[in-house]
Amino acid sequence: MWDDPWTLTLTSRLLLAVSLLFTGYVTARQLAENYLPIRQVVVTGAQRPETRAALGQIVPRLRGSLFSMDLETARQKFEGIPWVRQAQVSRIWPSRLRIDLAEHIPAAAWNGTAILNVQGEVFPVKPWPGLPDIRAPEGTESAVARRYGDYAAILATSGLRIDALQVDARHAWRLQLRHDAQARRIGVDLGRERMAERLQRFVTFFPLVAAHSGSVRRVDMRYPNGFAVDAAPTAESET
């Protein structure tokens, strides 16, 4: 084989071609890294002013050309912004970097120190007044967020909203509700079983409860076929 001049010539030409291609690739890559700087950064999904402020600190510090930029490192930096849930970083020829952000959608305050999003994830932002207040054991975030959404939908049909929600160590649920037309809050005990069924039963009887909303403080729905009402003393009952 190696005594055949034609074979030797073909082999040497193939090796030369491969060498030239590799050299050309390396040269082109080096030229691209040196002469294709990132000239524009396009950001989508930054709605919160806090996110935009953080971007103003991160984007000017990005280093590298279109090819040398470490996209994974850049993605991690953007996902380190408290309000950012997900980030995707991509190159756009010849000189643009695209950053697509998905921000957290807040659902409620979580244990007074952070915020629970609608996906059941906690992110490190200080809650503000007016957010529904959830107190629940750590590790229950996903289940609590799912049920919170379900229960909010059930209550909305009667103009009720959840002001506060407590899940104790035994996983018993207690809600604090507010009616759109009333300022007074009403506590509702759901217990640990058939919570959605019990809440639906409360909604069914809510018109009866609403007629006495000025005195009703708490409704216990843990009874099989009814409920108990804890009412504040009225002026008539005190005389």
C-alpha cells in the first residue's frame, strides 16, 4: 500500500487539506474573537424596576466577544437577580447578545421573610404590605401554592379573597378571608381533610354568614354536615 505512489500522493493531499482546514478554523475563530465584539445587548422580559436596575449593573460588566462569551456564566449571573426566575442567553450574528428573562409572578408572602410565586417557588424578596400572608412549614411550598390557587378560584365566585393562610405542623388549614364589599375579616377552619369540599360548602352558605358578618369572627367547617360559628357579642346580647 505504502509503496504505491498514487496512494501516497492521495494520502498526503488529504492530510494537507485537513491541516489547512484546521488552521483556517483556528485562524477564523481567533479573528472572530478579536474582531467580533458584542456591540448590542437585547433584553426581553425585564418588567420590574428592580430587575432593570440590576441589569444596569451586570450588562456593562459582561466580557468577551460574540464567540468567547461564556453563555452559561452569563445566564447564572442573570438568574442571580432576585426577581428573575429563568434566563436564556443566546448569540445573534454578527455582534448581538440576546437575553430573555422570565420574572417571578408573586402569589403571597411566605413566612414573613420571602415571597411565594405562582409555581410554588420561594424567592428572596422582602414582602410588602397588601400581599396575602402565608405561614406554612418549609417544604410545603409547592402544595400550598397549588391549593392556594384552587381555593382563591372557589372563593372568587362569592367576592371573597384570601388575606392570610396558616398551615400548622399537623397540616391543618385556617384561612382569613375578606369580602370585596366588607372590611371585616372572617376566619375559616378547614382542618386537614376534604378542604376544598369544606370550602365549597362555606361558599354555599356564605350569604347566611354575610348577613351577620358584623359579628361573625370565625367559621369552623370541620363538621361532617354543617359548621360552627364563633360570633362576637352584639349590643343586644350584652343588655
